[in-house]
Amino acid sequence: MTILHLRALIVDDEAPARDELLYLLQAHPDVEAICASNAQEALQILAEGGVDLVFQDIQMPGQDGFDVLAQAQALERPPLFVFVTAYDQHAIRAFDENAADYLLKPVSPDRLAKSLERVRRHLAEASPSGLSDAIERLLSSAGKTGARPLAKLAVEQGGRIALIPTASILFIEADEKRLVAVTETERLTCHGLATLAKACERLSGQPFFQANRAQLVNLERVAEFAPWFGGKYCVVMADTARTEVTVSRNRVREFKDKLGV
């Protein structure tokens, strides 16, 4: 049996991530794609039927990707799920055995093409009972993989998407409607990240701390700090320019706890 046409649903709370995947899918004329920005919207679309495949972001505000997967199993014809995640490939291998597939952000065209072929094989060959068993194993493994975050961050550099080590980043700050990663020598627009909240999720487990409403600081690149006016702290980064970052008064205690002082 050959699957000639796929109807896909992209679920991600970040518009840039949805738009990027939608653009990449345009290279596959046999795939029709629609989008949802949250779990509730996704479940409403799935309830209407006709979706073969869901490209599901794992980390979303409120109900996450696993909530969508679990509730989708009550449908008469549950779709296949491909998780789209920022987790490192080695940490996510446990998902690989149970889900149809996964895609690591930023998604590459070649990896997407391979994933679609894998989905077609699943739809053509997997029995309903086998798929149900796989979903049960996936749900039972959720939150137990010991996944660690990707040690690189996607940024826009010289007209291309580059991956830079997170250790090279001094801090990340909101600049109008974009996020900028500041290194020793460059200010680089973050790719696929629209909010500091999403950056915090992406960098969970790494030494980044939200110092104020607009900046995430790499604690391993802090040179010194001192009390400042209004109960705030002034942090000096370990770069040539000795860049200063302010820690908000309500974040000072957590900042000192993170540093163990």
C-alpha cells in the first residue's frame, strides 16, 4: 500500500517555528499542512477528522505535546505523531523507539524528508493494535527519559542558520520583536525563538538565569556582581567590554542561590 497524500497538522505555540516547518513542507506537494498554536486548537482540528500526521512541539504553555497525544487517542482514527523538539539527539532516542519519529530544531529539509518517508511506511504497514501499543509505551515513558537540552543554539548568521555553542553566549536579550544572543564579538538573532519564556525552556538544565524581564544571563560567564540601588544587583560579564547586566530586585535571592552564595 502506498500513501499518496498526507494531511498534516503543525502544532507549535511559536509562529516562527510553525512558519518554518510549513515552508519546508511546501517542497512535498503530496503533503497538505495546516497549523495550530495551542493544544486546545489542535484537539479541535483533530476532532474534525482527516488528519494523518501531527508535527507536535513538546513544550508548550498549558497543555504540552503529551497532553495532545494522550487526548488524541480517544479519536476513532488517531493520527501519527512526530515530535518536534529542541532536545539533544542522544537524549531523545527513547522516543524514537515508540513515536513515529522526531525532528530536532532547527529542522533540516533532508531530515524532514526522511521523517515523511518513515511516516508513510507506518501508515502503510503498522496495524492499529501495534500503533496503539507504541503510543502506550510513549506515554508511559514521557518525563522519564532524562533528556538534556541541546548544547547549541540556532542563530541567524551571514544569511544562514548557524548552531553556536551555548557556552559562548554571554546573555540573551529581547530586542523589540526578536531575541538576540550576545557573544564576545557578535549580536546574533535567535532562530525559532520568539520569547524569553521559550528560551528558558530551550535552555532548561543549562546555566542560564533570567536576570530581568528582558535578559537571560549565562551564569558561567559572570565575572563579578555587587549590590546596586533599589535592591537590584549589577552583574559584570566576563567579556572584554565588561558588559553590565542588571538583576531585578525580586530575582536577587534566586540569583545568589544559583551561584551558591
